Amino acid sequence: MSATPTPRRSRRRRQQTLERVLGTPALFATAYGNVGSSIYYALGLVAGIALGLTPLVFLISGLIFAATAATYAEGTVRYPEAGGSSSFARHAFNELVSFAAAWAQMLNYIITIAISAFFVPHYLSIFWGPLRQNPWDIVGGAVVVVLLVLLNIVGIREAARLNIFLAVLDFGTQLLLVVVGFALIFHPHVVFSANLHWGVAPTWRQFLLAIPIAMIAYTGIETVSNLAEEARDPPRDIPRSISWVAGAVFAIYFTLPMIALSALPVEKTAGGYRTLLGVGPDRGGFKNDPVLGLVEHLGLHGHVLQASKIYVGILAATILLIATNAGVIGASRITYAMASYRQLPEVFRRLHPRFKTPWLSLLVFAGLLSIVVLLPGKTDFLGNMYAFGAMLSFTIAHVSVIALRRSTRDDPEAFKVRPSIRIRGVDWPLFAIFGGLGTGIAWIVVVVQKPGPRWAGLGWLVIGLIGYVVYRRRVLHEPLTATLHAPVIIGPAIALEYRNILVPVKPGRASEEAIDLACRLAADRGASIAALSVIVVPLDQPLDTRLEQEERLADEALDAAAAIAELYGVKFNERVVRARHAGRAVVDEAARRQSEIIVMGAPRGSRGRGVFSDTVDFVLKHAPSRVMVVAGRKAA
């Protein structure tokens, strides 16, 4: 027998999987946990601008969100891979447009991390008052970011079931506030008459600005795209879950502001009109913790009021903490994907030698830049910056789906979301056209009306594009629009459905490149990956001889492979075998697993020898399946 499984190690060796087991309810709960967290800061930001028209603003932005959700549903089902608008743009246009979308997404993640972390101390101020305002909210927010980045670097994982439970609890709590509010304090006259001062408070200019700011309430729509690879049935579950999220968010974000404006109505002061929902804590308002302000004026008293404030404060802080961590994970994933497509330097996707996590991406984008934008402690600036990045990213997503409809007009199997209108053989997506106009105009409004976010946002885009051009032209010597480092399948292999991919691994860049390519194949085809590390035992020793050094290296290689697979969210398992000959062990494992393809990393052989190593040559000659060899140039 040529190979035997190595004895089970107590340290780490175990099967790791991210199976396609998420159905519609789980996808909905996970996505709402991110989207629903935004109400805890968006309500105050929007009410400070829109005043009595806040419910109408959320209604309009909700319609735009519904169109955006439909766009993401279609794009994600077509291309069930992490990346969202960046992935759509790559397939619809080219790598340059994809970079612009990804760079805007990166800005969204940075702002999401900053604003979510910034509001965690505000809701914990029920225990210590100074946390409601500067400088302690800045300090608290920075501490939250640092802790979460460090935890993600060492590889602490979220408890998925706990997150789903908290998301459902959050939705239930928000629904309960609406029901109690309608029963105790809702006044139709106040909401639909007394609070309204058309064209005065707010002015039409302020009203138009409030719409893109309100879109911050829909932070997290990319979540479902990032979970696409884990969906049980993407064509069925993803559109359903996105429509459920859109419906739930629409219901809460339209009704909760009406209750809040009944509790804290618009009032006339010497300086104009205001609602305490949009006034800072230094002037007795609740802009920094609007939902706590609602609870305080909900008509509750005594111990019931105190218990309600503690419950909502702790729940809000927990949900915002989870949203911050989702932003940290999202930033690392989008950075890794950008580096994989040669949009960023390769260093940003290298894994920590011990923890096997993309540590530099986490430190720079999720940590350093998030703290930099958080330090001024300006919630309005953060909201405006998010609107800048989100509206640009959403607009690219809409335009990409429209372009994909045109380029795939002759594909009867292409997934399409309704409603559409057929003109000249093309089913034009009405939702994407409406959504693109809405988000595009909203982006222009932010750029025109807000000088600070305008120059900061445009500066972010310019710096990114300059870096992209320099890296592509001067370092890689490649075209700006070319897709690099993408899976390349030659000839008839393109029609194959790979469901079982075997990847032999050993420490080094070659194996990491192979596992990266295998993950892309797996994500595209819903395949599973088996990583195999072979310990070659000398002929003069029994196969079960303990070889500490070789076992440690095998563990390191599998740890690195597992970390890369986790970033892609693909089904993954790992195995160590002992053998006399590495090539024979790979061939035997492929036959045992009935693998459709073997993906191998192979540094080129030295002069005087074959093109590849002896192991790769053996596998190429004797493999029972197709073999793909990853032997690219030295990484830039």
C-alpha cells in the first residue's frame, strides 16, 4: 500500500467545511443583522436634516434600496462569488471598472467599521454618561476597532448561530418598539401635519441631501453577495432572502421614524426648527443614541423604563459590535480579492506565518484607516462619506447588470429578475434603470452639496486610481483593463463542472497560488476542495514513523490552505497522508476521491532538469483525471 493516513494530531488537524447549507431564513437573518444595525445611528443622522419629512425620506430611499436589492439578487445569482458590484463590473466591463467599484466598496467598509464602532460607546453610556460624547466615544470606538482587528488577525471566528439569534432578536425588538409606540404615543396629527413645514424645515436642498444620507440605513447589502457561495440553492434562496431583507427593512425604517417623531416632534426654536432626534447630546438631544431617546420618551415609567433602556442599550451595542466585525471581515475579503486580481500589490493577500490570516490587509484598511476617519468624531462627516462611496458602488452595480442584460441577450438560461421591458431583443431591467438613476443622482447631490466629503471622496478615488495605474503599468507591465490572476481553463475543460477538486499542498508560495486558483474554481462551480499534504517516509523506516519536522510543515501548509479557503467561503477539507512517493500518493488520493481535477503548484525546475518537479511530472503522466499546474511568474 503506497500511502496511509497519518495519526490524528491533537493540535489542530480536523475537517473544516463551509458547506452550502444556508437557506432563505438563515441568509435573511444574517443579512438583517448587518442591515438592521444601521437604524441605531441612521435615525439621528437623517432626522437632523430631514426633520418632519424623515419618514418620507426613508420611504424614498427604501424604494431605491428595493431596486438595488433586486440588482444584487440578479448579479449574485449569476455570479455567486464574494465581491458584489466589483464582481458584476468585472464580468460586464473590465478590470479598471471593477477596481473603481471595489475601491468604493473599500471606502464603504472603512466607514461602516468607523461609524458602527463609534456608536457602540453611545449605547453603553447607560452605564457611564461620558461615553455619549467626545472624547470618550472616540476612545471607545478606537478601542473597539483595535480589539476586533487583533481578534481577526489571530483567527477568532464568529459564532454564526449566535449572530443569527441576535439578528432575529434585534428585528423582534424593533418590531416591538413600533407596536408599543403605535399603542402608546403615536399621534397622526403630529406626524402628518404639525411636524411638516414643506420647503422650510427642511429646505428642498436639505431634503434632497437627506435621501443619500438615509441610504446609510442599508449598510450591509453586500452581505448576501458574500454569503452566496454558502447558499443551499442560490437561484431560489438569494432572491428570496434579499426580498425578505428589503421588506423587513422597509417596514421598520418607515414606521419607526413615525413613532420617534411622535415621541420627539419637530419644534420651533430661536434658531429655527429642530427635533431632539437630530440634536447632539451637548444640547440635550439624542443624535448619538436615537433609539435610546425613543425608548426614554415611549411613555414607560419606573423600573420598566430603566430595564428597557438597559436592554436596548446592551442589544444595540452588541448588534453594532457585530456590524463592526462584519465590516472588518468584509474589508479583509475585498482586499484579498483585489490583490488576487492584481488590483492591489500581492503583499495584501499574504497570510500571517503563524495565524494564517491576511494580517496586513486587516491592519491597514480595517484598522488604521478606520481609526483615522473616526478620530475627528464627526458623525455627519461619516454619514456623508458613506453616502459618497455607497452611491457610487451601487450605481456601478446597476449599470453593470444593465450591461450584462445586453451582452447576454442570446442566453436563454441567464437568470433575470423582474420587472423588465423588452426592446430590440433585450430585456432591459426596469429596477436597475430606476435604481441607477436614483443612486447616481444621489451621488451627484452629495458631491455638489458637501465640500468636505466631496474632496475627501474624490481624493480617495484619485489616490486609488493612481496607485492602480502605477502598479499595473510600472510593476506588472500589464494593461489596465486586463483581468489578471483569474482562473484560466484551456480548451474543453471550460465546459466541465468540477465538483471535487484535489490540491496537493506544501509550504511555499506555489501551493498558496494553487489553492487560490482552486478556490476560484470551487466558488464558480459550487465545488468542494480537498487539500492533501504528503509526508514522504524514507524506505528504511516504517510508514508510521513519527517525523516531527515533516508533520509540522504539513500542518503549516494545510493551515495556510484552510485560511485561503475560508476567505472564499468554499467547502474545504484537509488530509495528511504518509507515503514512499509523493506523486503516487497524489494519484491514489485522486482515484479514491474520484476527483475531476487536480490543481498543483509547481515552481519551475532548475536548469538541466525537467520543466516541473518530479512529483508534478509523475502526476501529469499517471493522474486519473485532468491536471492543472499553476506555475506563474514570480509575484510582483
